[in-house]
Amino acid sequence: MSYLPENMPSPRPTLDDAPYWQACQERRLVIRYCEQCAHFFHPPLPNCPRCSSTQLTWKQVSGRGTIYTYTVGHYAVHPSLKGHPPYNVCVVLLDDADDVRLVTNVVDVAPEALEIGLPVQVCFEPSGDGTLIPRFRRRGLDTSARGERS
């Protein structure tokens, strides 16, 4: 079961982010990396935002991070959220990818229990069409029961 309703639209990969989404389908989290200035960045771009180099690659990261900031949505910003209980939108600062922050959801923490600095770990949940979406859960919980690895 997914954190958000199954009829939420799935991402549509572009030329720049297709490798990111492909890695997610393999339950791996990869981040764009500049070989020239040794800097991670996200979202993926065709050039490094720091030095403009095109010497780019993808590096797998641990998927560990902390909640940098968050909000709790009580209103449907998309038709599929109508009638859905409050949901969070979190920004997670990754531990091992410079200052990369991902916009995501934390799937196992009640809205009132969210807090900045909470340690989290990536997990992958299917959207309505089966596309795996990187979401996060409180760090330390066993994800092997759901067949997930990070």
C-alpha cells in the first residue's frame, strides 16, 4: 500500500532524470555527481550548477538523512487527495550527498510526531501504475519485511 492514493500521477522521466527513476525501480537511490568539482546536486541537470561542467555521473548514496523541514497538508492540492487524511510533505537532507535535499513523504510518522532533525531512511513505494517512488521512514525500523533494501 502506498502512502498517497493510488490514482496520484506517477513521475514522467525526462532525459535529465531518467537514470534517477530507473535506479528507483531497482530500489537504489542515486544522485547526480560532478566529477569536475566533486559536488552532488539534485534535481538532475545537464550541467553542474556549481562549475557548469558536463563531466557528470550518478553515484549511489545510502538513503539515510534527516528531516530538514516539513509541512502537513490538510487540503486536497490534487483531485486524488480529496477525502485523504492529512499528509506530510518533507524535505530530507541526505547524509552523504553534500547539501542535497529531496522533497518526499515520511510514511510511518504521524503528522503530530514529525520533527526537524528526525533521522530517516529511504524506502520505495509503488504508485498506482507500479512506478517505485522514493519515500522515507523513521531510521532504524526494519524494512526487510516489506522486501525493501536501501
